[in-house]
Amino acid sequence: MKLDFPRYTERFGAINLSSVQRVYELDSGKSEEYHKTHQTIRKICDEELVETFGKLAIIIPIKFEKLKLLEGVLSGVPHDCLVIIVSNSPRQPVDRFKIECDTLKQFVHFVDRDAIIVYQKDPGLAEVFQGLGYNSILDGNKVRDGKAEGMVIGMLIAKMMGKEYVGFIDADNYIPGAVNEYVKIFASGILMSHSPYSMARISWIYKPKVSQAGIYFAKWGRISEFTNKYLNALISHYTGFETEIIKTGNSGEHAMSMKLAELLTYSSGFSIEPYEMVNIIEEFGGVFPSRYPEIIYEGIDVLQIETRNPHFHEDKGEQHLKEMLRDSLLCILSSKLCTPTIKQRIVKDLQANGIPTGRKQPQQPNIIQPFKEVNIEEFARIVKERCSTLGYYGSNLNRHMETLTERM
């Protein structure tokens, strides 16, 4: 793969926000010392990618997606990555989770790769979190519904498996080749980062809309326009210079180092992607004292990389878009960085889109605390004992799990 280096980097406190980078070639040819001599293009050779894939877990949250789409997503993930599926699909009247397990098991049987699946609402999983005192992910005696909760479960499993990086792919993607490109971009962003605390976020070249008139290749999603605008407004207010640096506020496809992932606070539901940016800006932007002053010196690298493949995904209707817009803007509205003027503008946009903002409308999303302090050895021990839906497939993975058991 060949990508350009960031043409511009905006610094906000300890955060390095890179302008959107372009992919020039999906396949960069034979290995050579290209990247050491060229001033504008970085060549990522196959050996570098494969080595990074081995350190990377791809987490796929799923809730009642079409099985053909899931199979396509699985086929697009590079072989050397660990796949972790966290399902929140209904089990009645038809057990969708069992069907997903069967689909994954059959896929692994033919391709011989490593994969893990777990059910988000498994009562045993809730017992694990209760036993470890990690209660912010719970709603009573169950794991709370929500995409963010599934992603955090996936990250903990990835940490348990010793992975250094985590990436996220939505299960509703129609194009397996696009999935393959996303993961290559994740690895490339990791390799181009100068900090161990790094994030690579996908900027889609197009998000096509299908209608009777044909396909219209829209540049931006309808929610992203609002989210990016207000994330940039937060930065602009504190720097005094207007910016449009953030282009990936709602990027479901993104990756980060485990060192960064375990430090972040997460917002429940569909607000997780924009809230990751809000939390990074709050924690490392220099406006407020950081809980992690020792990390300020290293800096936080946020790379945004544009794809060559368009992003075709399942159309889930107007209500889903409203929920995404509400959750995305409310998590910005509730930020301690948000000024009264920005709050007024957000409320106005919510109302214009038919989303109530009265007193009964919750203004503070559910917050999931960082998992850095979760005892991962204890997590591994208890989850194997109590989580009956945890399934792991692949000969390499079976050996790894046996090693983990021996350590316990």
C-alpha cells in the first residue's frame, strides 16, 4: 500500500491531528527502501502489513445483521488478524446468536483462521464485570444494550489475547474488498504513527446513495456533517483559529493502540465514535489537567486516511439516523469543553431535525470508564469459568487458550 504523509498536522495540546491522507496504491509492489527516501509518499510493504496484522484484533459488533453481510465482512479481514465478534442479536423467537456462531464456525473450518465470538447479554459476562468491580458497563445485572458496550467487551478480550492494537469494522458492510482496505489502512496508520498512543480513523471517499435515478456518490454522510462541524467548533473556540481538521467524527471503522484504548472513557450507544474524539480532546487537549500527565510527552497521534473503496452499507432508515444524530450531538453537548454558544447551536440543529430537547430529554450519555485498571488475568480466568457463550475457533487460538489456562 502507498499513502501520502499528512500534508498538515494541527496540534491541540498533546494531540497531533493529521489532515486526511490519501491512498495512492492498494498494492505497492515488491519490498524496497522506498519510504526512507521519498519525501511525500510512504510505501508500506507486505511484510510490514502482515507483521502488524498479527498484533491486531478486529472487533465486529453485530446486532441482527444479515448473515451474508457478516460472511462478506469476515472474508475481507486479512487472515493474520484475530477476529472478535460481539453479538447483541435477539435469541427469541429464533436464536440469532446461535446462527451467527454456526456461520463463524463453518467459515473458520474452511479458512483455518482464529476467531472468537461472545454474546453481549450473557449473564455470566455480567457476573465477570460485577466480580471485577467494572460496573459502568452494566445495567442492573446485565451488560447494557449498546454498540459501545460490545466494543469494550471486544477490547477486553483482545487485551486478554495479548493484542497490541484493536480495529473496528461494522457488520453491515456490503463490500468485502472495502473491509480488506480498511484493515490495511489501520495497519498503515499504526506503522506511520510516531507515538505508542495512536488512532487511525477511516475517511470514506464516498458514501453512495441508491435511488430510482441510480447511484449518487455522496461525499459525506448526513450525520457526519453535523458531528464534524461541532467537534471542530470545540477546537476552534480554544485555539482562536477556525478549523475543519476533523473529518471522521462518526467513523465506525477505526483502529487504535491498546495503550490508548485502555485509557479512554467511552460513551454508550451510537455516540461512541464521536465521544472518543471528545474524550481525547478533553483529556489531552491541555484545557484541563490530564489524569495521565506521564503520557503528555509522548503525544497522541490521530490519523485520518481516505479510502479508495466507497462505503456501501445497510440502510437502516430515518429513525436510525435520528438516533445516531441525537447520540452524537448530545455527547458533544454534554462535554465540559462545550460553550454556551455551541450548546445553543447544537440544540437548534437537534430541534430542526425533529429531535426533542426538553427537560425530559437526557443530556448526559451513559459513560463507560477506562478499562486500564481491570485485572486482565483475573478477567481471563473468570470469563472462561462463567461465560458460557464464549466460543473460540482456530487451531492456533485453541493452543493459545490452553496456555492461558495453564497460567491461571
